[in-house]
Amino acid sequence: MTDKPFQYEPVERFGEGLTTARPWNQSALVRVERLNGRVAMLGFAAALIGELITGHGPAGQVLALLRWYLS
């Protein structure tokens, strides 16, 4: 069985890839971006809930965890 050589993407002018159509599966990219957005919203909500519980913002929570871990 022979391996196909790796094929790089064609060389483009600067910025051309932002405006031209790509052969990627657009529906898969939409699902991935939607998942990333939802996970980010979940993390933001967790930071807010943690702030309500502890009284410290996200940075304060990280510092408190570091202080606890290093002590």
C-alpha cells in the first residue's frame, strides 16, 4: 500500500483566505462554534455563581485557590 504524499494548501495572497470560499464542511463548523459559545456561557455563569457563593470575583477565586494549594 502506498501512502499519498501530504498536500499543503495552495499559496494565497495576504487576506485572500478570509474572503474566498473554502471546501470545509460548513455545517460541522457551525456546530463546533455553537458548542464553543455554549461552553463559554456555562463558564461565565459558573464564575458568577462562584462569586455569589464566595464573595470573590474569578481572579480572587483563583488567588484563594493558589493560596490554599501553596500553604
